[in-house]
Amino acid sequence: MIVRILLLNGIDENLESLQEGIIENVTVNPMGRVEIDYGAAELTSDVYVQVWGVDGKLHTSFGQFDDAENRALDPNSLRIVHPIYRDLRGDSWHIRVLSVPLKQGDHLIAILQIGSSLEVVDKTRTDFLDVLAIIWIGAVLFSGALVWLTLGQTLKPLEAITETAEQINRADDLSRRIPYNGTDHDEIGSLVGSFNQTLERLEALFTSQQRLLADVSHELRTPLTVIKGNVDLMRRMKSLDEESLTSIDQEAGRLTRLVGGLLLLAQAESGKLALAMKKVELDLLLTEVFQEMSILAGNKVRVHLNEIDQVYVNGDRDRLKQVLINLVANAVQYTPPGGDIFLSLEKIKDQARIICRDTGPGIPAEDLPHIFERFYRAEKSRTRGKTASFGLGLSIANWIVERHGGRIEVNSKEGKGTTFAIWLPLWSG
């Protein structure tokens, strides 16, 4: 559209220039007819000129644009009073016509019509549209190819995700990761990163479950073996042996505690273990634990209750007592006969600190970071065996303390004993 307007403006300027040249060479004979010196006007063959009188008769003309004789270039403009431009189209022609009224004094004597062929304009417009069509088709093809290549590169990581997922399903191999060479900040990079993180968590969870099953199997095998051995012994002896019954009772208790611990952890991790939080007088609770564990220790070790402050915390009294009994029971178990266990409670700023210190053989430095893991086995144990497991007690204790907003710290050196410190936030009212 813009190209056509520019071309028409050029045609109009040319017609206006021709009109000025023609008017300069216009004369009126004594009969009142208009005459034009076309040679002086320097007209070209693609220009058509007609002069029509007010009586509707053709005075003079230049060029034949149509087979019809005495046909006006623009029949509808023979009564105009102002110059006018119009496009006219026939079966085989297309012209631009400028109609100008000719006056002698104040009297209209004729209408001058100058026409110029628009064939060049039409051809230029057609060629331009053809070029635009070619450019448009080329642009569509180029854009399509570019989009295809871009989508191919973009979707390639998604194909890798699908392939990796299928390989994992076929081989049950969670160690596989999706390779990605692009930036980590785009959408695909974020998706691949999230998928790989999910695989890492699934692998860790699967490995943890496998290890847990192996550890539970190991822990269950020992007491079951002892129970079965004692039962077989009494069958062979055909009599009840008090020592065998005591051993069976102890191992059954061990199995009961193990199963109870597993159920407790399962409830805790599933969010079904609710804590009955209320105001707890921690000094009275520690005194109660001290009295019970002193009886348990008997003459093997001495349990001491050192300085103790009056402290209130917000917590579940039964679960906190379970933590304290677990720590003191471990100290009684691992401290050699004649050793000592020291308990204390102190208020430090906005926290309560409970200390449980023993004079046992201590825990090796390489084992300290792992003692709160389930069934962690230490090669150098505080027991007489070559290997020992820390079981579930410390893992459960750590979970309970963390759910109270506190933490457990441990400090131990081989041959110098072990100290556990429990930190709990004070009751805020």
C-alpha cells in the first residue's frame, strides 16, 4: 500500500507538471475552440490529452487510449470547477487522469483532461507483492527450520530424562544421573537439576532402607539365636534351667525394646507421633531418673547427682524422661565396675543444660559423628566385643530433643570417659 501511494504521488506530480506545460501552450481561436501546440508541450507517447468544451464536444486530443472514438478520459469530471485526480480502469487499460477547468476571465470555456498509464505502477506493485510473497515464504521456512533445530536442542535433555528414567526402571539403578551441558539457570537446566536431586534423595533413601533392613536383621538374629540355643539346650537336658530362662527373658526384652524403638521411629518419621507439650519441672524429673538409675546401677557403678538448678521447660515429660534414662542406662552399661556417673542440671541464659558424664572407656573420634545413626557399628567399641552397634536409643533420643527445639552434644576421648550435654529452651510462659 505504501509503495503504491509513493508511485501515485510520482504520477500526480508528473501530471501536474504536464498540465502546466500544456496550459502555457493553449490558445482559443475566433470560433471559441481551444487549441494546443502539442509539439511545444513536449508530450510523450504514454500520455493522453483531451479538451472538452462546455457544450460537451471534443475540441482537441492527443493519443488514443481506447478503441472508442470521442470517449472522454473521465466522463464524470466534465462538469468540475476544481482540479481533480481519478483512477480509471478498462478491460485493457488503467490510467490516472487529472481534470482541470480552463477559464477565460471568469468564464469556464473547457475541461482539460490529462491521462497517464498506470501499467508501470501495477507491474511494480505486482512484482513487489511477488517479492514479498517469496520473502514471506522464505522467512516461514527459515523460521520453521530454526524452530525445529531449537526445539530439537531444547527437547534433547527431555529425551535424556525419559531414557534415563526407562533405564532406571529396567535396571533398578538409582545411581544414574542425567547429563546436561547447558546452563543450570534455564528451565531445562532447573528441571534436570531437580530430577538429579530427586534421584540422589531416592538413592539415599533406598540405600538407607537397605542398610536398615540389614541392620535390623543383624540385631534380631543375635537374640533369636540365643533364645533358640537355650530352648534347644533345655530340650536336650529335658529340664528347666534357671540360667537359660533368665537369658531367654533378657533377649525377649531386648527384642521388645528393639521392636518398640522401630515402631517409635516409624511413627516419628510419618508425623504420627504427637508430643504432649506442657510445663515440665526438669529438676524434679532429673531427680526421679537419678533415683531409678541408682537402683539399676546397683553396686556396679556409682551414680552422682551434682549441682541442680530449678528449671522449667516446655516439653513432653515422658519423652524427656525416656531420653535421660537412655543416656544414663548407656553410661551404666559401658562404664566398667567401680566407675562413676555424674548428673547435673544448670540454667544458662535462656536454656537448660543437662550433663551426663561417665568414666568409661570413651568413644573413638572416628565414631563420634555417627553415634546418632541407627544401628551404627563401631569397630572399637566400649564393649568387650570386637564390634558393637549403638542401636536405636541414641537416634530416638536425638529425635526427641530436636523436636523440643534443643540439641544433644557429645564429647568423648578414649580412656577418659564420655560426656553428653542436652540443651533445651526454658519455659517462656
